[in-house]
Amino acid sequence: MELFWEILSATSLGIFVLTLIFLIVRQYRKNKLYKSFHLDELFKTDKEGGSNNGYYYTSAETRGYIRRYVVRKNIYEKSLICNYDHEYKEITFFVVCFDFRKKMRDVLEITERNTSKTSKIIPLDERTKYVNIYVKKVDGKEINGRIIRPIPAPKIRLFAFFSALCIFTFLFTLSHVMIYFISPIHRRQFYNSVINYIIIGSAFGIALIYFILVLVCYRKKNSKTKEGGSIEYEYF
């Protein structure tokens, strides 16, 4: 019986490690865009007031509303300022932020009312290297309703399942490793005791609760995404 539990613990540890690696590699939680990344034209760089500035022309339909923008970086922060083509009563646009590997890091939804021809300063994540700008709505006219793909339901369920499995195997392995090192002479009594089964049941209950919470939270996240919200609503 003792050998059985030790083999089970070793198997659980192996499943935990493999599941964790699988989750990290597959990145089930990441949204994708309906639009693909494009590199905007950089036409000028300069240094002003302690900031390194890069000036870019926007692309495609965006240029009809936001002609160009500047990304400013100093020792304290990174920010964005847009130059509008006209003054607007209301304009809403998405700022999609990418890192140096052109991997999406953030999506900001910006709304400004009664604008001048220059936007307010928009703070950016420090990891941002490139941005793509898409206009959502201008003075009541919709241009791009949605740019973020909701995470498919099967991927959410798979992520929830493997995450819950990871939690269960971790807790199961941890409890048996602790008894092995803390009190090895009492292992046999522990394996045959009610406490062992209570711990297993508790680990399963925690994993099940986590599974349900992930499904609920990602359903809310997808609803937010469908409405054009930020993708930076992370649960995990």
C-alpha cells in the first residue's frame, strides 16, 4: 500500500510538471486580433525635453482620422500623442501595443470629446515598442466595431481543465512530499488515515472551484472583448 501511494505521488508530480509546461507553451489565455500587425512609417526622430521621440504616419483607413502620432520615451514613462485630421465632437480609437518581438501586450480603448487637433497624452506600457491605431467611432459613425477576437469556448474549457488538473496534482504531491520529509516513520499511518482522503478531497474541491471560476471570468472577459474593451483583464 505504501509503495502504491509513492508511485501515485511520483506520477502526480510528473503530470503537474507536464501540465504546467503545456499551459505555458500553448498560451490559451491570449486574445488575437482581427487585424494583423503592420509597421507604421517612421518619418522623424528627435530628442526634446529629456524625451526620445519617434514620429509615425498611421496606415490605411486610420489616416483619414488620425494622420500621425508620436511615441515619447523618457526615464520615467512611455506615452503616445496623436494628431487628428480634424477637430471632433467625439472620437474613440484602439491603441494596440506590441513589444520588440511584435507580440501584442496591451489594447487600450481611448475616447476623447470636443478635441483639438492633438490628443491628450496617452500612457503606454513600458514594454511597448510599436503601436497600431484603429479608429472605432467618429462623431457617431462606426468605423471598426471589433478588433479583438474573443477566446473560443473550447480553448477556455481546455485552459480551465488543465489549470485545475495542475492545481490538483500540485496539492496532492505537496501533501505527500511533506509527510515524507516531515515524518517519514508515520507515512504508512498517514496513507491509511482519513486525513489523507480529506486532503485529496479538499484538493479536488479547490481545483473544481478554480475550474468554475475560470469559466465564469473568461465568459465575462469575452463579453468585454466583444464590446471592444481592453484585453488586459487577466484572471490567473
